[in-house]
Amino acid sequence: MLSKGPLYPALSYSETRFTSGFTPDLSAYQGKPNETNDAHWDTLTHPGMVALTEQEHAKLPSKSSLFIDDDARESDPPLYVGAVEVFHQLHRLDMLRMQAYGVLKDWYDVHSPANEHTIPAHLEHCVDYIRQSMMCRPSLDILPFRTDSEGLLRPVFNGTRTCANFDKVRDWAIKRKAGNLSPQ
């Protein structure tokens, strides 16, 4: 059975230009972690958890916990807590980025010092979670190749793809934010 969560009606697609990821065609998310690119990653990974109505919750393949909203009135209908998976996937990728530059331990020192011993298992989770996500919703775009000046075939990473409108996904999640709860 195809599971369609509450976000599907808000989903739209648009043409998006990819960068190659190589100099000079870099994105704002690349490079050694610093204040600027960390802020870009935070924008991607921290919209927080979302509050779901009973009707939305009933359609989920697995049930979630009640959202205890301190500002709710007794007459308000119950809400349930969840997270849009893409933000968890991007958080996983950000963990791998920090590890690649040798700064993941610094992140743990600030956010989770008691759990530094779990870094290897956490990274294994990151890799396998991203693998499963990519296999679940694979990109069906064709990566073109061009012959370079030396006669070698080289992939063309930059170019246009048809992508889900990520800004709409993030906006949907932010509008439905469940207090200050964070899945990280």
C-alpha cells in the first residue's frame, strides 16, 4: 500500500539547477564547516517537529505520540507529533559532512557530550538511513556524460532537474511546528 502522508497535497515540482559541486560551481552548503555554511545547513535541518490532526495521524502507517501543547485549551482537539523525514535525512547528511571535516566530535561536545561513545554507531545509522531513503525514492534523472579534451568521458553534474519544491515542504513544516520540539 502506498503511504501518502499529510504533506502530499502541498507538494509541487519545479525545475531546479544543480551545481557540479566542484570549483567554481560550488553551493552555499560546501566547504569546511564555518558560521556561514553551518547557518545554511541549520536552515535545512531545523524546522522542528510538526503537529498532526487526528485525521492526518490516522493515515500514518505507524502511530505517533500525542503532542502535549502547553498553550492548548481543554476543548482543542488532540494533536500528534511527527517530523517530515527529509529534515532527518538532511540532518544525517550534515553529520557525515561534519565527520568528513573532523568536527563531529565538536558538535557532540556541545549538543550531546554524554553520547560521544555512540559516534561510530550514529554514523553507521546515517549512512544506512540515507541509503534506504535514496532507494525508497530514487532520482530517475539521467546523468549525462561528455567527452573531455583528453578523450575521457566525464559526468555532467550541473544541470536542471525536476525536483520537489523544497521551500514549500519547509514552509509547511514551519507553519505546523510543534512547539520547540526537535527530532535531533
